[in-house]
Amino acid sequence: MGRLFCARSYAFAPLGALVLLVLSAADPVAQPFPIPIRDSPWAYITVLQTHATEDALSVTLDTAFAGCPTATVYETRSTDDGRKLHHALLLGAFLNHKRVSITTQGCTSSGGHRILSVAVRDD
């Protein structure tokens, strides 16, 4: 996190200089813009695909969701916590032809939406 104020006291500085110091003291690398967390629309899974060298899964839905280069693909990464539970829930939804909504945050390196959580609806 960035610092709001410098460690030194600038009580004698004019207000304009103090504001300039406060703005320049922020660390832009430590305060990136937060990546929004979004829910996909409810949709059916059309394709499930595993990866050859990773414990990861790609899911293609029948509804596009803007925000990543590949609008209908959602992916787990082999380092994600909870990925095995996501995989099980997605497989169950696919086999039972249930609608899913996938909570995402950002995009993966291959262009799909990064899966944070999965919801299944019984219609």
C-alpha cells in the first residue's frame, strides 16, 4: 500500500507544497486499479476441456460475456485455490444440463475469464 504522507514533518510548508508532497508520495506500483469481480449471465456449458500439462479446466458457455478476448471461455489456473471444487461443480452441471453463473476476476493468459466461483441453478 502507498503512504499517505512522507515520514518527515512538513508543517512549515505552504499548503500547495504539502498537497504536492502527498500526491508524489503515493506508490503507483503498490496501488494498481482493482480488477473488478463480475458474475456471468446464467448459461449452459457447451464444452469442458482439460489442459495437457496443468491441473486446470476451460469451460465454454453458450452466452458471451464481454471483458476478455475470448468472451465465452472461462478458465481455472493450476494455482487457484478451490479449483478442484469448481471442476466438480462444473462437471456436475454439464452432465445434468444445468445453468451456471461464473464469478470472474480478470482474464487468463490465454484470453479466457478467470474463474473465482461457480453457482449452479436448478431450473
